[in-house]
Amino acid sequence: MFKPDMHQIVKVLDSSEGKGLKIEVIEYQTLPGLYTEHTDHQYIEKLRQVRVLLKNGELITESGALQFMKGNVTMKVDSSLKSVARGILSSKLTGETSVKPRYTGNGEVYLEPSFDHFLIFEMDNEEIVADKGVFYCCESSIAVGVAAQRNISSALAGGEGLFQTRLTGSGMCVIQCNVPIEHILIYQLDNETLQVDGNYALLRRGKINFTVEKSTKSWIGTARSGEGLLQTFRGTGEVWIIPTLKNIQEAMLLKGLLKKNSY
């Protein structure tokens, strides 16, 4: 019987090893039925996936993220009333699912493949506030919670809503994004101010205060400038910004200039 060599089928794009587990982002190099349609332009996206190698470690994922697992791996879900109530509240506020399974043991866990990108980063006893819906999985040493905006005006005018996802602790974390890490602008702030026109901030880490402010001192000037309100980040740390590349691609898709892969 023919058995495909996984080393030839997939390419490891990124990997990180923690306490009792290793997280890899893999990309399928050959996949039966995968093709690209194009006119004058070519738009190639390969299927990507998160693979986790467990060695008596523990992994937390979004609900429904599992594709398959093999080996001596056990999935657990906290079904206590307090946990369920807290999970439902978090789901309504942040857009993340209310139940986050935990996988323990020895073996491999494969999460759902996607044409999106998966970004692995290390947390070192810190807090990260991420755009809602981008959390994908993490080590059990990281707590996934809710971050509330400090004022209603920032929440309503900034496009982020009243609540975002807060990650705290130390360990590996994976977020899902529609652009690769090379296309993300990572700005280092040293007691500085960064102002962004539009909802392009993916996450912030460090001691960063977020508000929404007028582009000029007066409302009339703001209206006449055409810039409107600006997302404002002050402090020391990092701010990750997604450029408009994906929006341009989506516009080209709508106009028939690009066609996505299908399988």
C-alpha cells in the first residue's frame, strides 16, 4: 500500500518548543485537487495548518479547531457551572468561543487547516491585548481572558468594541491572521505615541494605553481634514499593525482580477 511521505507533502514554516510540547506551522506543498485559477494575475495561497507534538504537555485551543489527533492524547473540557458561565460571557464579549478544550498526553494534535496564516510568538510573564477572534491556541501556562476598554468613546469610535482578548503569562501562543508575519508592521514605542487611521491594529503588548482621539484639536478641523478619529497608542511596548494589502487583494478578487485556490 502506498504511504505518502509527510516530509515531502508538508513544509515546516515555523516552530517553537515549550514545556512538554512543540508547536509547528506547516504548509502543504502538494495536495490532490489543489489548483490555481487566474486571468492576467496569479494569486497563490497554500493550505497551512498548526501541528502540535505533545510530550506530557498541555495545549489550549479554540473550540472546534481540532482536525485529528493520534497517540495517547486526551481532550478535557471544564464543564463546571462557573467555568461555563465565565466562558459564555467571554464568548459574547470577545468573539472567541465559550469552551476551550485542553489536550494532554503524548502524541500529535492537528488543528483545522486554513488559507490564513498562523503566527507563533513567545510570551514572557507579560500581557497581550489582541483583536477579538484572532486567538487560536496556546500553552496551558497562558490565561485567556477579557480586556475592557477604559472608556466608551474609545470602544465605540475605535472599531474594536468594548472588549478585546487578553492573554497573560509565559509560554507559546498562536494567533490566526489573514496576512503573513512579513506583512505585519511591528512598531516599538518608547514612551511614545502612535496614531492609526482605521482599524488595522492586530495586537499590543507592554505598557500601552489605547484611546481614540480627534485628528485635530477641534471637531470642525477633524471633519474638514478627512481623517476623522484616530486610534491612539501611548506608552512603551509594541503595536502590531496590519497594512491594507489584504483589502487590496479582496478588492481585486471582487473585480475578477484574482481568483483564490480551491480544492
